[in-house]
Amino acid sequence: MDCGNLEAAKEKIHLVFEDDHLFNPFKQLETQYLQEKYYRTHFSLLEPSERVLGNNYARRNYGSYSKRVRKEDCVYDIDLLESLQSLLRCQHVVDQITHSHERNDGCLGDFCDGSFYKSHPLFSAHPHALQIVLYYDDLELCNPLGSNTKKHKIGVFYYTLANFQPSKRSALKAIQLVAIAKSKYIDYYGIDAILQPFVASVQKLERGVVFEVNGTQRTLFGTLVVVSADNLAAHLIGGYKSLHTAFRRCRYCMATSNNMASKFTADEFQQRTRHTHALHIRDLSDYMATTYGIERDSILNECAYFHVTEGIPPDIMHDVLEGSVQYEMKLFLRHCLQSTPPLFHLQTLNGRIHSFEYGYVEIRNKPSILTYGRITSQDSQCLGQTASKLWCLARFLPLMIADWIPEDNEYYENFLLMLDIVDLTFAPVTSSESIAVLREKIKYHHEAFKRLYGNECFTPKMHYNIHIPDWLLRVGPLSKVWCMRFEAKHQVFKSYTSAINNFINIPKSLSMRHQLHMCYQMLSRDKFLEDTVSVSSGTEMEVDSYSFMTCLLELWPNFGDETVIRSTSATVSGSVYQLGCMVSYRIVDMVPQFGELIDLVSHLEHGVAFVVQLYETVCFNELYHAFEVDASEIIVGVLPGSLLDYHPLMKHRCGTSGELTVVCPKYDLM
């Protein structure tokens, strides 16, 4: 290099180091305003918009005196169309929308397999139209037992797309925010005022909206298909009266409190339809509102393709787990404790609940200790358990108490019948034949329930169960649109609250914090809805000395490397598999076959593979409500995506001397 070029290079280097950005690269991000401006410019941050609902007056203290000031009541909205546009910048989202996951075997696995989708005029004309699922609930940000109860209670509205495969849709980042407002504003101004911009966006989408997809302009259609909510929120958003003030308490039919407890199939009731709903709205008055159980015509009915009589299904988390299952379990345990002599004592039962081998799979859902006061209380139907803990207790209770129950005990048999109903209701894939069986089981169960517990109240949630079969046919498995995953999103906002530690205009803070987090998630657009796989640290193993190499070659025919990594656990799309767990392998002769995970290997290019020792399924043991299994000598290689079900399970020992090995699936697998 000559002297001239050297001097020129030195000058360029000198100029670079004189740049202020090199010495202070965060100069343009020093304040919150500058940070948000940068995010808007470079990362397409979608900010919440403030909308004033009205005004109120409050007294504010200024030292030794106070002054009456006017305050604005605001709701914070995320524009639906802009939110969809943000999603459509991700290729994975576009792929999910353009590639339907509709089944072709006659079974129902998601919304797209139900009769509502197949006969829908918009989806018939535009198969790739957006299928919007709306959710609403109230969220208590503070300790519900503290002095500030309800002071900082907010109403949150989320949405997701039923176009996504269920495994993708369950990811919290697939659940988007629609609006946040204080609950007292929703009560005062009405929920229709909150939903007005959302409905206006849906109406535009029904007529077609131009989005930018893969760099080109494309017109997409869509509509609201399902509203997911608990009963209180569902009645509010649907325009129905609350349960304690209505003569007809069901939002699906014209049942009254009296005939709810005497008719146990949906066909025995007059169903609510668009036509009957319009007639009731036309004749609405204070008296007729109580008679019909309707307060107003919901703003959601302004959507061209949605109606509250067709789009608010029962939520099986609240109606089944926290409703029928919890209630019957309480009555059954009360019967066992108060029989003469008692079938078992509460202290002994709590001992078994405490010492039961839940394994790593269910240890987070380990039930709380039961109290005699809750079991025998006449004023409450609650056992003090969360929905997850109730599901865990219901599944394993037969293993804990079956040896205490006399043969042909009607109360226990009816409890087992309820577990059959749970298995069929929560099945991720169902069929018209299974739904017909479910319909009959619900009828038989309710008839026996009334005969056994005649003096107990037949609750509205038990009546809602009779409508579940019809909704399964209409929208597919209800576990794909239930509240459980939406309520998991609540924990995100509670964590924001703890981090912010400031309750001044908390809806604004939470909505902005959420949008910043979603902006961060969108930075990895290529992996936004990608299945995640991670393995624990392991040991490198020579292929030649690996004893299960033949199993791997069946899975990876072109495998030619010399080493693999052996690990003890792997996480695949949120499911954690550890050595020793049981997996659902396949259906053999109309019964599920299970296997024990005995080895786990991974490779950078080929991914993760399981080495599984198969078990033979002996029978389904009705007494324990579980499958009896025996270990075989067959060992196979399995890819996680080819399993019959993604939930890892555990094997348990039961019987008078622990002679039986059983597996308890979470739901029906057939």
C-alpha cells in the first residue's frame, strides 16, 4: 500500500471514530418516547389506541385540600385489521392460512371439520377466509382476598385464528390482544361499546380487505366464528340475562329451572335460533326479558355471518371440570364419608392424595388437600381446586380409592360414568359415532344422578352438558376452543403488573407492554409459529456401538453420521418427555397401545427420535378407569410427530398388592 492510500485509510478510520453513534450507540434510545419511536419505524410496533367512553368526576388531594377534577374513562384498542396485517408478515402464518388442516377421514379434529364450517356461506366461497375466535374475561390483578379487590379489575379481550393448527394455536404468542378496559367501565357503558371497533373491523373483513402478503396486494375475507368465555362472560357478551335473574337460564334452549332437572337430551327442548331470538328481541320488555332470559340484542349479531345462538359454545373447562365433575366428586365423597359405616376416612384419603406418584408429568397439578367442611357444605359446589387439579384428581381418584369401594356401588359407578363422559368430551379427535355414545352416556348419567342425589340441586352447568354433543358436531372438539389456553394468557398480564408496579392507568400500561412484547416476538417472523424442539445436555455416542441403531435406521434411512447425542429429556412443542415416561404409540385392535421411553437421541439434521419399549394392552379396567398393560420385548424407534397423542403419561401400580400396571390417558384416544 502506497503512502497516499495509507493516509486516506487513516482519515476514514479517524472519521469513523469521530461519529457520536460509535461512542453512544443508544443515543437515539435514551427515553421511552425515543425507544417507541424507533420501534414504530424499524419494527412495525402496533400501539394501542386510546378511546374515550365518557367522563367522570373524582376528588383529588393536593396537600391539605382536595379538588374535584374531571377524568376520562378510556378503553385501549388494538386495531383488528392492523393486527392481522402484522401477523400476515410472518410466512408461517400465511402457510397456516393457505394450507387447510381439514381432515378427510370423516373424523372431527378442529373447527374446520365441523358442520358449521362445511355449510358456512363465506368459507364455501373463500376456503382460506380468516376464522376469528374471540375471548373475553375479567381479570383481577391484585390479591383477590386483599383490601383492593375489584379496584384494579380489568376486562380483557383476545382473539386468535382457527386457521392455525391446534398445536400452533395453543402457543400464547398466537393469542392477540383486542382491547383492555377497567371492568367498571364495561359494567357502566356496556360491553357493546367496548366491542364496537372490533365489530366494525369484522364487517369490513366480511366484505374483503386488501392486505400485503409476501410483497403483493391480496384481498382476504374473514369473519367471527366462535366466542370463548365462561358462563358469566358468555351471557354478558351474548345479551342474555344472568343466571340468577332469568326464568329460562340456558342460552341454547328454552329450558326452565324445573324441566332442566327432568329432561336430559337436547331434543326434548325448543332450541334457540336466529328466528326465535329475533322474535324475543322484538317483544323485549322487563317482564319478557326475564321470561326469555334475554336483555338485549348483542352487537356481535351485526356481523353478517355470526349470531350468538350459533357461535358461543359451552366451555368444557368451566361447565365440565369446574362444574359437573367437581360437583359430583363432592357429592360422591360426601356419600363415602357419611355412609354407615364410612367407606373411608378423609385423613386416609388425603394421605393417599399426598403420597400418590404423580410423576413429573402431573406434579404441577397435584390436588390440594381436601377439607371436611368443603365436602359437606350445602352452600357451595366447590372443592377448592383449580380446573387442572380437578382433572388430575378425577383421573387418579379411582386408583386411590377403588380398593375401598364395595362391589356394585351405584354411586361409584355413576362417578365412573362421569369420567367416561369427560374422556369423550375432551378427546382431541372425535367422530359422529363417539358423539352418539356421549349423548347416551350423558342421559344415563343424569338420570342416575337424579335418582341417587335426588335432594341435591340439579345445576345449570349439568344441563349445559346435554348440549355438548350437538356443539361437537357443529364446531368440532370443544377442547380446541376452550378457555384454558386463553386464561393462561392472563398470567402474562399479571407478570407485567408485577414488573410495572404502578396502577396509574393500568390498562394503558398493560396494553402497551403487551404490544412491545408482540413486537419482539415478530422479529423472528420466520420462526413465529415454528414447532420448537430442545433437548437436555447429553453424551455423544458412537453409532457403531449404539445398541438401538437399527431403530434409528428405520426412522432415518439416509443416516450416515458417526455420532448421535443421547439425552435424558426433550421438549417438543411444549410437551416434556423424560426417560421412563409412557407415550401413546398407536391403535391396535381398537385399543391404544402404549410404550415406555427407554432412550432419547438427537441429531442436528434429523432432529429427535425416541426409543420405546412397547407394552401390550391387556384390557380397560373399569374399576380403576385405566388400561392394564404388560411390558413386551419389542423395542421400536418413534418420531415425536408420529405418536398417537402428544401428552406424556406415567404408569402406575394398583391392585390389592400392587400387582397391576395401569396407564390413565387424559381422554379417549380411539
